[in-house]
Amino acid sequence: MKRVITLGIVLAVGAFAGCSKSPTEPGEGGGGGGTTPTVGYSLFAMVFKVNGASATIAQVFDSTGSFVSDAIIKINDKQLIYFNGAYYSDSVTYESGQTYNLVAIIGGDTFTTSATAPTIDDVIITSPDSGATFPAGSAIPVSWQYVGGTNDKYVMVTASNGSMETVYISDFMDGSTTSHTIPGSATDSVGVYYIQVLAGDYNTIDGLMDPDPLDKINGSFLAVVVWDEVEINIGD
């Protein structure tokens, strides 16, 4: 589970980023409440499903980037539990088409938003095969399919190296998209790479700052995603 949680944090911070749409456009019925606290805070929360496992994770930071441990984070009236830098719940799980309502009390102020899961149960990468090897600098065609319904939200493709450093993030694509090519400029170093396909939705939280240490997120947010991942090798 540790790898799933770690990947969840990496993807939540790095993948739902750089969107060409306005920050609040993808969400349904979202929008934030409350005033900006005296000390700026930031938050991301993520309801996710990968390889059949589903859970919820959130992180809150103060203006110095330090973890905030005394916030109250609820999703659909279920409170997340703080442990070691993050808030967790295994009782708030991904359900196809479910709307998730977030209430966060941070520094005495209340913030709200919501996001709705796409009407799919899973996403499965059909190409490349796990363990495939490509020459350095190769463009990597990626194909996938949805399980359980039609993706009415958004999809994107990311790639990371063996150190879990993100080396490529696609733009958000319409959910009906089922293929994308990672450019060769992202695979110019030899080693293990992880290819991820994420399908989901998100909405920002008014009154909070940008939590992304990479400065790619357009504000604090709640994301609901399913994803699949394959490991490939980039050789000489």
C-alpha cells in the first residue's frame, strides 16, 4: 500500500496540473467558501482507485510549506485521520459517478468544494506492455480502454522515471480519447520508466493557496481519479 499512497501523492501534486481550462471549469457544483486565513494555507485531497485498491488522501500546508496536523478534513461527512504528514481514509472510496463533497476547517475558517467521479470503474493500459523495452529517445505510443462505462470527464498521460520524478505530463484530453504518444524528448535517459493513464475530474477550493511545490497546480483542489500504470525500460 505504501507505493500506492506514494504514487497517489506524486500524481495528485504533479498530474492534475498545467490544465489549459480555467481552474474551476472541470468541477461540477463546486466552488469554495470562507475567507482567506490570516496565515495562508493550501490543501489537496484525492479520492483514487488503482489496481482495484481505493482510498482517500489529503495534505494541508501552511505558508512555509510545513504540514498542518490540526485541520478537520471531511469528505461526504466522513472525517479523514491525520498520520505522518497526511490525512487518510479507507472508508471514502472511489465509486463510479459519485459526487464527493469536501469540507475543510483550517485555521478556524471553513472551505468547501466538490468533484464527481467519471462514470467508469477502471482504466486499463493496453499498450505498451509492462516490461517492454524501447531505445533511448523513443516516442512511446500509449493506448488504453475504460471498464464499466464511458469516460465523461478528462484523461491525461504522465511518465515518471525510476526515482518517481515526473518527466512528462500531457494536457487534459477529452474523456473519449483512448490513445496518446509520449514524445521522445521525455525518454532520453536510460532506465526504468512508469507510464500512467489517469481518468478523472477535479475542482479547486476558493480562498486557499497553491499547494504544488512544482508550481503547476492552479490552486488548492479535490481530485477524483482512477489510473493504471505500466513499467517499461529505456535502453541504450
